[in-house]
Amino acid sequence: MELLKEARATQEVAELRYKRGLVGYLSVLDAQQARYEAEENLVLVELSLLTNRVSLHRALGGGWGEPTNGPGDIGKDPKP
């Protein structure tokens, strides 16, 4: 997350420097590319976290259907 904030700030600085004529547009494009890479990495990390949560849930016996009786419900009738 911090890397993304830094990449956004770097892009803003590059755009300001370009507008003032201090650098060429290639500097803006480089900063923009770095920002997009940081955003992509963040999305990939979030995807990995969600995938791992689903894997853990399924490994612990979870599924996609209706919830079943939990450990405290042993011997009780399931809900209608």
C-alpha cells in the first residue's frame, strides 16, 4: 500500500515537472508505468489473500452450500 502511495506521488511530481518544462514526457510515462505496476501488485496480493481464505475454509470442511450443524450442535436436529 505504501509503495502505491509513493508511486502516485512520483507520478504527480513527474507531471508537475513536465508542465514546467523541466523534464520530457517520457519521465511522466515512466512514473505512470511504475504506478500501474504497483496497482497491479496490490491487486495480485489481494487476490492471493482471498484465494488463501477460500482454500483454508474448504480445508476446514467448509463448502458452498447451506451451513451445517457446528460442533456445539452435535445431537441436535438440523434447522428445517
